[in-house]
Amino acid sequence: MIGRIAGVILHRARDHVLIDVRGVGYIVHVSERTAAGLPPAGQAVALYTDLLVREDLLQLFGFSTLLEKEWHRLLTSVQGVGAKVSLAVLGTLGAEGLGRAIALGDWSAVRKAQGVGPKLAQRVVLELKDKAPAIMALGGDLTVDAGGADEPGIEPGTPAASAPAKGAGADARPASAAAPTARAAAEALSALANLGYATSEAAAAVAEAQAREPEAATAGLIRAALRSLAPKD
């Protein structure tokens, strides 16, 4: 199993990237969101990968963080969700957005991904709702970046050989920038669990709070979640 690949980008597209690793070029399929956050051709890159093996096909799928890879693994465990549909969902919502949607039972958000109908979106939410809190609780650890390339003589930040691929968003948030919000959600979930709240209701409350205030720190999320969980008169 190939779990990580590091090298130099030779070519970028909206849904895949060609990476040179010591003279061998690997085509790695990625979501549009991940593609938008990659450096230009000619620069070093590293991605976590999942290898799809069939009788007549070998395909590599790439992810900027372990959190994204873990959600891909869970998504493809749902009947009717293949690797390409999983990438479409992750490209639309991102790993953190997907976690919030599932925790809140918001199948309409999942439905926005290309190739996902209402029945499949509902199935994804139904089958993964009990697994989402565990992944959200580990979010801070799983958001670790894949790191720089291991190619001798190539350092991250090498001048680009060409401009970014069409569609690459200059404002795309890198994996390292996503880590604080994932960590805050994980810490808030842990705190609520220690207070005796059920995992599922705590996850929904944290997801709702983070949807309202995406940049909120741990303390703010806990306060907002507690307000949501408080008995209503």
C-alpha cells in the first residue's frame, strides 16, 4: 500500500496531479479543493494517498491531510460511493464541512456534490452519523500536513516552472490553516464528553456552533455548544 507520495509537480489539473518521484511520474487523483491548494508545477509537494486496486486498474488518490484521507475511507465504505464521488463530496464540503454536515444530519449539504442524489446523500448521513463524532474528536491530530518532498536537492518553495493550473484558487486555505479549527472542535467535544454529554449530541452541538462561528476558539465553541445543549424552558 502506498500511503504517502512526495516529489515534484510536473503537471496540474483540476482533478489530478502528475508528481515526479526520483524519475518516475505518478498520476494522483485529487479533489478540486485539494488541487486548488497545491503549489505550482516545478515545486515540491507531498500528499497522503490511498491506492485503489482492481483487476484492470491501479489508481492513486491524494489528500493533503490525514483527516481528509480518513473521511475518504469512511465515505467509500458507504454503498454507492466510489472514489470519484468521495472526492466530489470532499471537494464541495471539505473534511471539516463534511463532519459538520453529518453530525447535524444535513444531507442537503452532501447533496450539493456532483454525482450525489438525494437518496445517496441521505444514506451517507445515516450510515456515518455514529462514526462522525469519533473522527471529529481526532480532528486536531488527523489534520497533520503531509509535509515537504523527500526528493534530494528539492526544497518546498522551489521557483515554479509554470503558473498554477486553471481553476487553482489563490485564496484556497492550506491544510495547516485548517488545523486550529479542527483542533478546537476536537477539544470542545472532549470537554463536553467529560461533562457527561452523549457523543452524538455533543458532536451536533459543536458542529452547529462551529457552523455559526467557523473561527471560534475552543472556549467559544464550548460556551456556544453548552447554550445549545441547555434545557429549553
